[in-house]
Amino acid sequence: MRPFSRNLIGLATFFLIWEGVVRLNLVERVFLPTPSDVAARLVDLLGQESFLRDVIATVLAWLVALCLAAAVALPAGLLLGSVPSVRVATRVLIEFLRPIPPVALIPLIMMLLGSGPEAKITLAFYASVWPILFNIIYALDEIDPLLVETAQSFGNGRLRVMATVALPHAAPFAFTGLRLSAAIALIVTVSTEYLAGSDLGIGAFIIDTASNVGAMDQVLAGTVVVGVIGFLINGGLERIGRRVFRWSDTTRAEALT
């Protein structure tokens, strides 16, 4: 049986158990609607312009944050991974900033930028830059010194060695970091919309709807949309990685898992 078929069977089993638990009154329907209720509400929401506007706002903020993170992390990772003195000089600052949860910065960002799109983009950027950065640094640390010495023995300078040896080696690792960052950016974007009181976004829709009695089907429908978006993003990036980096052991290992 193919993995896709197994996934469908597992998902269908989960929904059947959920449906049965609610219909047997093991959980009150007002607190946990059935999957059929959620699906019907989701179809209704997808026909509403306001909800589609929320979805587009979330996806655009996620995309901007991820692109900014990649644009910053790639050169920064190459610099820190190839110049030890710079890496040592910035280690304390990086290790201080990296563990800070983005949610803890929401009050500061709201004071500086407000609760608009800038806030969620900034926090999603902050959270998603680290996986790309450290995957590149790790990749450069793992380069076989013989490859670098061979390239240098042919008279190649530092920049050419970086372009012909370091970058091809680090690219699959950077792409893995990008996949991780894509999920993190989506989580932080929706969480910021939820906690910062954004006007637009799926998180804003969920928190606004949750205040209404008996609207749990709408809340779960919004949550399902976030899950579907995350699934499509990860699946799309995984397919791209398999095609572009099929020669890499890193990509083949991910495909097996």
C-alpha cells in the first residue's frame, strides 16, 4: 500500500472515531461538533469574501516573512559558517536571541509597530530565520576539508571556493531549514493574529468567532484551514526538494522518513 493511501486511511479512521464519539454523546456537540458539521461550515465559509480575505492576509504575511528570513539567513549563515572570527564574535548575541519565544515579544512589537501586518511579519521573520541560519552553519562545518583543499590547489580563491564547493554542499541543508521555517512562520503568523488582535487573518477570525456561543464549528473550520495550508506548503516544498536536490543524501534521507 502506498504511503498516500495509508495516510488517507489513517485520516479517515480518525474522523470516524471523532464522529462516533460525538454522536454517542460522549462529548457534548456544542463543545465538539462532528467532522460533518465542521465540513459543512467550512464549505459555507469558503463562499464568504470576508473569510477568504482573512486567509489571503495570513498567507501573504507568511510568505513575506519567509522570504525575508531566507534573504537574511542565507548570507548570514555563509558568513558565520565560513569566517570563524565573526562567528565567535556574534555567538553570545545569537545564543541570547535564539531561545526567546516570539510570543514573548508581542507586547514590544505592538508598541513599536502596532497590531497590523508589520507585527506578524516581524515576529514570523524572527522565528523562522534560525532554522535556515543554523542549517547553513552546520552544513559548512561538515564540509570535507579535502574538497576545499582540492579546490584551492587549483588556484581558486575564497569566493570561488564558496560558490563551487560550499554553496552546493550547503544548499540541501538550507532547503531543509527553509521547510522547517515555513511551518514555524505559519504558526507564529496565526498565533500573532490570535494574540495581538489583528484586524485580518485566520487567527483574528478564530479569536473573534470563539467569543460567540455555539460557534465552535466555525472555530474548528478555521483551524482546519490552517492545517490544510500547512500541509500543502510542506508537501509542495518536499516535492521541490526531491526534484532539485535528488542527488543529495540529505534529501533522500528525508524522503525515506
